[in-house]
Amino acid sequence: MQVTLISSIADIDAAQWNALTGAHIPYLRHEFLLALEASDCVAAATGWLPKHCLFYDADGCLFAAAPQYIKQHSYGEYVFDWAWADAYHRAGLSYYPKLVNAIPFTPSSSPRLLVSERALATFGGEIWQTLGQAYLKEAQFWCKELSLSSVHVLFPPNEEHNAVMYQHWLEREQCQYHWHNKGYEHFDDFLTGLSSSRRKNIRKERKRLHEKGLHYDWVKAGTLSSEQRELFFRCYEATYHERGQLPYLNRAFFAQIFDTLPDQVHLVFAYDAANHVIASALYLCDLGSDDTLYGRYWGCLHSYDFLHFELCYYQGIEFCITHGIKRFDAGAQGEQKLLRGFEPVKTISYHYLEHEPFRHAVSNFLEEEREHIERYREDALRWLPYKKQ
């Protein structure tokens, strides 16, 4: 294999990239990654310098690819390593720059090494060991050649071949909450499976909003009016401004994905009794797959109790039931999801640290952290609201 690093996703043909396995997932598509770069949300100035990795076979055919970025900070990753950076600093070493194989601002599990059908046909099950060895070799080379402290693979899928691909990396575990469609035909079918108290609470939350005259409308990105586009962005940025922060993403990014991913981006708007938009949430769906709904961004212009739960949880659950979607990934964190039927799931990341003493120290830390995460997940299971079988 020959390996090339490119400084923009625009340097690879969109059709070639999107033909790789895994690229049906909306935020792995060339269009999504290009929108991040074209809008300058991802750029050297924001601390995300694109360095995408392309593997070619002996015939010059694209074999595999990985979305990668050289980072000057740890914002927007959702795998928190600030303590590692601080330890490096106190030891007189530089933790930044580092390289992350990840999707910016997107804490969702998906392939991080996209593979061609030709590669799968050629290597079969051995593809993962072949790629794993090649990727580790490249990571070690990049650390020396680009003066990087480390390489990090964030939110790869939790699959069996990881043990082969990342056998020489440090593994880290985290916990998220996902909702699973158990063949429900209606929202009430979902509620029927909950304990009486939780069922009543959810109905009460939704009823309170209904009594205030709130109602909702789903719109595909391809049919959004210019007014709706602007209203969504005003809602989105209001959430950041409320916390005194600037949003990671800008109007140009959203405008581009609305145009280039018209069937995968869905928005739900909340209207008050006077039919004014008061809040909005953005979701993404797999293209040609009924697998997963991804809840990504939301915001409100007027605050109502339980409105976040309605737009970001209940509306998403109803959408999954209506369209037969199996899983709902509503983003990172949020223990309040447990009581609303979202189950704890393990997410992982893999880390290669060039400095051997620090690699050993971080390995010990991760062993202790893993035990804590496992206990946390087991405890979270006890809070699920489903009836005991």
C-alpha cells in the first residue's frame, strides 16, 4: 500500500470517497466533511488542520481512507484528555499538536478507517489486521515526521475486529445513551413498556407543552425555505450565546449541508400558539439504511419547561417509530436520557502516545478508569424505566 496525506477533503474525488464502506453515514460523507472545511469551521485558524489519510493499492486504486486533523487543542472532540495535556505541560513537554482520526464536533460511533469493496474482496477477514498494522506504522511515522505527541482514534464502532486493528493501542471506554426501537408501531407502544411512574411523567411533560399551544413540524432540508433556514440558525446560536460562547458551526456550514445532503438532514420546528417558531432541532439519517437517527443540534428562542426533552428526545423517538429506524443516537452525555428510555452503551477510543513513559502512565490510568466506567454502566442499567420481564 501507498499512503498519502491530503490537506483538504476537496483533494479527493467525492464519488471515490463516498464509494467506501461506511460513507453512507451522513457525517462520513464527502459532502459533510467538505462543508466543515469550506465554511472554515474546520481550518488551521480553528485548531483543526485537515490531514486526511488515503491508502492506495499497487494499482493506484483507493484502498482505504481516514478523516484526520492535526489539533492544537482538545475542544470539540468529546473524549476528554485535558489532564493528559496538563501532565505533559508540567513535565516540560508539548502535548499539542496531536492528530485525531475523528469527525469534528460529532461524538457518534462510526468507521474511522473507510475501506473499499475491492479491498474487502481481496483481503477478506484479513483486511483489519492488514490495515491495523499499516495504520500503526503510519501513526508512528507521523509522530516523528510532523512532531506530534500522539494519534487518537475517536468513536470507532465497537466491533470485534478492533482487537486486531488496534491491538497495540491504548483503549479508552466511555458511556453514552441510545434509544432502541423494539418494533414499536406507535409512541404509546413504547410508553406501554415503561413503568407506570415513568409513563405518567412523560405524558405529563408532553401534555404541559400541548396545553400551552405548542405544536411541531418536521421538514427535510431539501424543502426548507430561506426563512426556515434562518430561524434554525437563530435557534442554534442562541443556545451558545446563552452560555457566553460562540457556536462551533456557522451559517455557511448549515447552508451547504442543507443543499448537499437534502434527504439526510431533517429539522423539527416547535411553534407556539401564535404559530411563531420558538425552537428547532436538527437530525441526520443514514442514506439508504434504516439503521440510525442522529440527533445533533438544537436551540430555542423562548424557553419552556420540558421543551428540550420534546424536541431532542420524544420527537426523535416518534420519528424512528414512524420510519422504522432501529436506533436513535441523541449525542453525548445526558443522564436524563436514562429515565426516558435511552440505554447505556459503551463507546471507545484508541490512543497511541509517542512518549513511552507517558504511554505507560496513561495505560495505568485507563485501567483504573475502565473499572469505574463499567460500574457506572451497570448502575445506569438499574435506572432504566422499562418494566421488569
